[in-house]
Amino acid sequence: MCSRYQSVRLDDDLKRFYKAVSTGLPPDLKPDVFPGYGAPFIRRPREWGSGDEAVPAREARLGTFGLLPHWAKDTKLTKSTYNARSETVAAKPAFRDAWKSAKHCIIPAWAFYEPDWRTGKHIPTRIARSDGRPLGIAGLWSWWKPLAGDEVLSFTMLTINADAHPVMCNYHRPDDEKRMIVLLREEDYDAWLDAPPERSMEFMRACPPEDLVAVGE
């Protein structure tokens, strides 16, 4: 499971690589993101489709890494909802509303990190695109309203099995199931954001291994 990644957080990069207009992003976001941290995610604006030409096709919003469904009692849930298994996402209480409502988003990242245990020691490994461009991670977003305070947006990364993936099968503990996040092709960004619930599973596929490069820290 991916619990650490390097976020694309600058307005210029979000516009250049994702054609997303930033909305309400603070200037002091951390580059390395862990569960519970704030980071950008990309979605369709709520006004999208209204006919207003001033509404951008994609917006980058501030969200908490770790999905907070509307019924969450506090933000502690983010420690266990930062990844959503595609095999069970439609049934798990924390994710099923976002999945059935097709609250699709793209999580912009320069790289993500996984543990390499092949030497018997934990070696954090940075995994990025081999062409140097940033990643677009398939995710779900939601909203949560605390008893006191403003509405909080949040997001989770979707994952698939990676036992047979030539690159991602090398990470996590030897006896653990191998998992990987769903990495979207750039040409599929709009299709993912617009896909209805019944088509969501079509995007739950592994990226070609030659598209990734891994470097241990």
C-alpha cells in the first residue's frame, strides 16, 4: 500500500501537466505527503457542465490524504483510508458512497515510495515515471463536515493486485500480498473523471512496467 508520495503542488506544474486550475491551495504544502497531510487532488468543478465558459474543466483542490466519509467522527480515520482496494471498494463502508457516486479524482505526484525488503532490510524506494513526467494516480474524493469548522475535502488512492507485475512485485514484505496504485494514462484523465460508476472498474489496470523507474534511498 502507498502511504507516502511526493506531491505536485505548484500552480504552474498543475496547470502545465494536468491542465488544472488551482483553487484554495496554501503556499506552504509539504512536498512529501503521508496519511492525514493536506495535498492537491484534481476533480471536475461542481459547476462543470453548467454551460458557463468561465468554469475550468479540471480544478486542483486541497484535500486530506485519507478518505473521510460524511459519517466520520474525526480525522483519525485517515490512517486507514489512504488506499482503497479495487476488489472491495464498492462494499467497504468508508469508500462505497464515493465509489457508487463516481467521485473520481486524479492525485498528482512526482513519485511514490514503497519498501524494498529483498535484502532483509527496509529500503525506501522512490518510484516515478521513466520519462520524467509526473504521475496521475486514480483516486476517489469525499467531503466531511466536522461538528465545528468548515467542510473538509479528502481523497484516497485506488489499488490493485501486483503479484505478477515485473516492477511492483518487488516491494512490501516477502509474505505480504503485492499491491500497486492505479496509474492513469494521460489520455485517460478526462475519461476517468467523467466515467459513471458502472465503468469505474475499466480503469483498474496495471501500468506497463517499462513506464516506471525505481531508485532506492
